[in-house]
Amino acid sequence: MNPLRNTIKLYVPGTTNVNQQNKAEQEKQVEKVMMNMAKWFGGATAMPAEGAYIAQDGSLVREPIIIVIAFGDDNAMSLHTSKVISLARQIAVEMNQESVSVEVDGGLIFISQSVAAAA
């Protein structure tokens, strides 16, 4: 038995336009992420959480998020991590987010609409 030791997580925001709650859009995005990550890694799990960050205007934004998690071997991670990052960028654009987080093996990356920045 070979355990899958790599993890990748995409944090789907619960708001659009930085701070406007939008559950319907979040559910649509979670469905898309689950479908793609299941296809790329063989399965995915979604877990609710609450997130908070300081927006560019200095205000605290708290929001319900859904963390979609997948496990993969080295080959799957090599083949599909860039696809997850592209998907996060697409979500940032579609939900008009300052950034969307992707976590790879415990390291967090903020994916903006145009540029990725490591945490």
C-alpha cells in the first residue's frame, strides 16, 4: 500500500466583490473545484471554515469559506498543481476577489487575478 503524502487545498471564498456574501456563487465554484480536483487527483473533500483577512482598504473581511482538499502522489502533483492554481485565478476573476488561496503541502500561495504571491 502506497499512502498519498501530498495535499493540495483550494480555499473557495464565500463573498464576491471582496465582502458581499454570495452563497449561490460559492456553491457553483465549489462544484467546479470538486469536479476538477476529483478528475485530476482521483477524489476531493470539501470542508466549511471561516476565514478573515485585511482588505486593501484596511477593513477586516470575515467570510464563510469552503476548503476543497485532494491528496496525490508526486506525479499527480507535478501534472496538476498548475491547473489548480489556474482554477484559483479563474475564481478570483469570476468572484472579483483580491486573491484566492491555494495550499500545497502546507505552503500557502495567494493567487490574485493576475499574479501569484507566496505567503
